Amino acid sequence: MRVLTCLYHEHNPWIVALAAIMCIVGSLTSVKLFQRTFTETGAQRYQWCFLSAFTAGSAIWATHFIAMLGYQPGTLTVLSALIAVGGTGVGLLVGSSRNRFIAVFTGGGIIGLSIAAMHYVGMFAYRADGIVRWLPEYVIASLILSVGLSSLAIDRLRQSGVSKHIGLPAGLFAAAIVTLHFTGMAAFSVIPLPGLQSGGDSAAFTTLAQAVAVVAFLIIGAGISSHLVDRRTKS
């Protein structure tokens, strides 16, 4: 399968592992923060939704670009980060609706499409030393997987409510991010042009990936700290 071949042969395993850790931690934190929207009302509900969206968007963005640095040097675009945060925020807000159908399919669909939009905007900003070729079947598959898994994550999160058992919805959200990225990468191939040399300083890319991870972990840490401080204040 091309997705597995792309992951195994065309990625730095250590950077992919770092991206995976980022994705899992970010998903767990985002789901925990989003649970607060079920117990809050008024302005506080929107505040927790924004905090969850900012954390989730940062995790999505960081996971994508860390993994991209493990593939080849990419372009870090502010637009893609805004898409991740803004789109996820709208999706989470819709996902907290009392109407289950709207929450699951519309909210989950918006989140899944936001993850995809972030990925492909970042990919179109990537300058390759060769002829870029896209495989439409993998692009379509990546969209279906991202939307489907995001919708399932919202559904399971709504069923769990404020339960401490967040492993399944967080895992589904992480799976939506990971499957979108690597299926999307399988859709992307570069045919090298004669006389051009590709590649660069892998040590520099590793350092940059670590820097992106540190920033994203700080954002996620701030989110979970806000949750803990709020709990202590109310207890």
C-alpha cells in the first residue's frame, strides 16, 4: 500500500515519532478542554471552546509540519495555522450543539475539512525540485477518512460527556489528523528534474522540528494549566 510505503521509506522515523507524540498529547488535551463546553454556559462556554480550538489547531498544525520536516523541507505558512485553529473552532462550536445530527455530521465535517485544508494549503506552498504529481484517489480517501474520523470523535465525545474516559474520542481525533496527513502525503509525489539535486541539511530540519514541537507543547501546556487552575478555583 502506497501510504505505508511512503511512511516507511520516505520519512525520518524519529521525526515521525515526535509528530505522533505531539498529535496524541494535543488530542487528549483538546478533548479534555472541549468537555468543559458541556458544563458551562454563556461567555465561559465560548471561552473554553476557543481554548480547545486553539490547542487542537496548534496540535494539528505542529503535527503536520513536524512530519513534513521528516519528509523534506516545507514552508511554514501562517495561513495554514489560521485555518487549523479557525476551522477547528467553528467545528467544535457546532459540535457542542444540542442537535446530535448537526453536531456530529456538520461539526465533525467542518473539523475534518479544516484538517484537510490546513494540510493541502501547506502542501501547495511547498516548493519541490521537480514535477509535482497528485494522485486524486488518495486525495479523496484522505478527505473521507478525516471527515469520518472527526465525526466519530465528536459523536463519542458527546456520548462520554464529562467522563474521565477520553481515550477513544481523543484517539479518533488523533487518527483523523494522522490518516489525513499520511494519506495526503501518499497522494503527493515529485518527479526529479535532470541536473537538480534535492535535499538539504537534515540536522537543521530536525532542529526546526524540535523547535516547532516545543512551541506547540507550550501552547498545549498552557491550555491544560488553565483547566487545572479553573478546577481548583471552583473546588
